[in-house]
Amino acid sequence: MLTESTENYLKAILQLEADKADGVSTSSIAERLGAQPASVTGMMHKLKERGWVKYERYKGVDLTETGRRHAMETVRRHRLWETFLVGTLGFAWDEVHDLAEQLEHVRSTDLTDQLDAFLGHPQTDPHGDPIPNADGTFRTSVGRALLSDAQVGICAKIVGVGDSQDDFLRHLNSLGLGLGTVVEVKELFPFDRSMAVHIVGGVEARCHLSSRVTQNLWWVEAVPDA
Amino acid sequence: MLTESTENYLKAILQLEADKADGVSTSSIAERLGAQPASVTGMMHKLKERGWVKYERYKGVDLTETGRRHAMETVRRHRLWETFLVGTLGFAWDEVHDLAEQLEHVRSTDLTDQLDAFLGHPQTDPHGDPIPNADGTFRTSVGRALLSDAQVGICAKIVGVGDSQDDFLRHLNSLGLGLGTVVEVKELFPFDRSMAVHIVGGVEARCHLSSRVTQNLWWVEAVPDA
DNA sequence: CTTCCGGTTTAGCCTAGCCTAATTCACCGT
DNA sequence: ACGGTGAATTAGGCTAGGCTAAACCGGAAG
Ligand SMILES: [Mn+2]
Ligand SMILES: [Mn+2]
Ligand SMILES: [Mn+2]
Ligand SMILES: [Mn+2]
């Protein structure tokens, strides 16, 4: 049976697979979930016998089709609740993660679909991450790139964050950056891969962004509005 | 620490205390929660050492002030979520109990209060039950009585149900009864304490209600609208 | 005052998850 | 081919929460 804990494990594996191709290590799961590697190994045995992961000792884990579907459903609920909390209840984007982490475990297709409809079938959550459809496929995803890959002179609209941790989001708040913000890339500093930008519509002339920041911001070409 | 399970126990005790004065029996708790009496006894020891109940073997349990406050907070969240599900997401009143039973365990005063504000600080949930305030007090409660205590000739507006089980609510649906329905008491049958009523605005001339039904409906005097 | 009986409690066991400590293994460099 | 080393696994233990079966009251009836 799906429990809160197994859902968290499956979701973690899904998100780690996104980066690391295949063969997620038990220690990376442990780190992401704040658990001990030994606990993860134990859980992998259970997930395997339930048919949700492919696992062989010392060889890492992969989701099965069933496991991936469960994980996607959890991600869907997580992002819908985040959208609700920010869009409907008025929370800030750095306040909703922990709440959604709990709400995502209320499993009810009726509830999820009604919520989705009430929100108007949003494409992305408050952090710019795409919300899966009920069937587990992703909604139209625009081609986007990391700000760290942008060239000088480009006008980039921020459309997503690579890290939804509260402290990163609050850092962005204090820099004056948010979803929809448009920045013009002024200068690149190869030494530490940091970047100077101008925030269009902002008060400061220039703003300096560390590589830790630029590597966690997604952007698309800004279109001057009509 | 408050867990989902302890919250369910505290809530059950609160609701059983409402009827039985003081000294709730372990078996009544067991029945309400669908658990074994032995399990309840075990949990009572834990609740006692956490200071949430007064308990002495063979003498039943009562909530302490702290225990009562926790229970009230859970009831508050339960009823707010029910109101949200029916009023905002469009669920029927017989579909929301099990969902609220899960949602009520997401503990966050911010979330609860924001939800309350979004809903416009409702007085009652979709079953007519009063929603506690954040401080644990009840909101303005109208004087109401059980339909089984109504006299012939009275025009009664249904304002609450004593039993929120799905099957009872569906039975009311099939009778054409709901919150706000006005009925005129036509005849009482002392033999089985059943009652014949006319549903104001309904299609049928008369409707026969068993005592099982009339003892679970709350009413107030119907005021003819202007 | 004694006996019964049904509700209550205890005793013992189980599963899910998690932890620490000890062990094992894969892989890399020599 | 051979160790070393650090990651991964196993072993063993803990808590929460449940269940069954057996033992244990307390109050009602004789
Ligand atoms: Mn979670
Ligand atoms: Mn998000
Ligand atoms: Mn509950
Ligand atoms: Mn209710």
C-alpha cells in the first residue's frame, strides 16, 4: 500500500533521476530525504517487492513504470496545492513547500481533479515547475535554459527556479527577483562564473548574481509587451 | 507529539463526551474509531502520560484542558475543509467526510486561518455543525432542537444533521431533505415514533420519516421570507 | 455474601520506519 | 593481481500503533 513515506521516497527518486540519468544511489536519496543510507536500503527492499523500483544491491535504483506513475501523481498533487496556497490563499512562494509536502499525501483523484479545475488547469506551480496532467504526462513546456548559460546583452524573463528551498527563494526576494522578472545580462565574470544584470523595472542599476543563483534560474527570451 | 492517530483519538473522545456527560468508556472509543478495545486502552496510557486525558483503569476517560484544545483545533480544521470542499470545489455533502478526515491532520495555524478567511469565516460546516474559532470557542450557535421533539403543525427549517455518515446523508438526499429544507409536521405516530411531514416546496404531498431520521435532524422555527 | 458475566485490561506478538554499529563489496591505483 | 577505501548493506534495536487471547475486575443477581 502507498504510504506517506513510500510516496516521499518515490518522489525523491523521480527527481534525482531527472539529473543523474539512471542508477540513483541510496546515499543521494538519503541526503535528499534527511534519512540515513541504511534506512534507504531497507526501504528499497520494500519498494522492490512492491514492484515500484528496479533495485540490485550496490547498483542503485530506478523507478518502474508503476513507481514512476505514483511519483508523478504525488508531484502533481504537490504542485497543485502549492498553486492553491499561493494563488488562492495568498501565501508567499517561499512559504508553501512544507505545507504542500503534507497535503500531497491526501490521495483522491476526485479531490485532485476538482482542485485542478478550480485553479483553471494551471501550467506551472509558483516556482515555475510544470504540473503533470492526470495521466502523468507534462503540460506544454516551453524551451527554457539556465541563466548561467545566457550571453551578455540578452533580455531574459525568469520563468522558473531550479531549487525551491525556502532560503533560496528568500534570497531571490531580497535581490528583487521573482517569476516574471526580466533581467538584461550586462557582464559575465569567468573567474567565479558570476554575472552582472540589470533588473528591468528595478531601482538598482546593476545587480550581481553568484553562479549559485544563475545555475538555479530558468529563463526564456523576453518579448517586449505590446 | 501530536500524531494523526492521537488527534483522531482526542477528537473521538471530545465528541463522545458531548453525549455521555463524563467518563467515556474505552469500548465506545473503540467502536467509533473501528479499533479494538485493547488498542484503546494502550493509547489511553500514552494520552495520559502526555497530559491530554484524565484516565484511571476501569473508570473511563475525560479530556484535560490541553486535550480538549487539541481536539477542538482538529474539529475546526475538519469543518473548515468540509466547507471548502463543498462550497469551493463543488463536492456533495455526503462526499467530504473521509477527505476532511485526512486534511484535518495538516497542522498549520497559518493555513487554517487563511482558509477560514478565504471562506469568509463561515459559522457552520455543510452538515450544520458549528465551526470553532481559532481560540477554541464556538461561534454564535442558534437554539436548535431535534426534529423528533417537534409538535404537529410546526414549520421547521432543517439546520443540521446529528449524523454525518455518508449513508445517512444519501438517505436524506433520496428523501429530498437537505440543509435549509423547510418541513411542516403533519402527524406523529407514537407506536414507532415516526413522523409524517410535508416538504415545503417539494413534489410529494407527504413524506414519512422514521425515528432514526428525526432523531438526527436539527431544526429551528421557519420564518416565512419577506 | 457469593457468583457470574461482560466490559476492561494485560501479555505477547506483529508491521512500518527509522537509527547506529559492524560488515561487506566495488572499484581504483599501484 | 592486490590492497585500500569509502559507499552500501546487514545486523540488531527502538518507537508508534495495532491485533488476539488470556486474565481480571466490578456491579448486578441470586
Ligand atoms: Mn511529502
Ligand atoms: Mn514547487
Ligand atoms: Mn482524521
Ligand atoms: Mn461535518
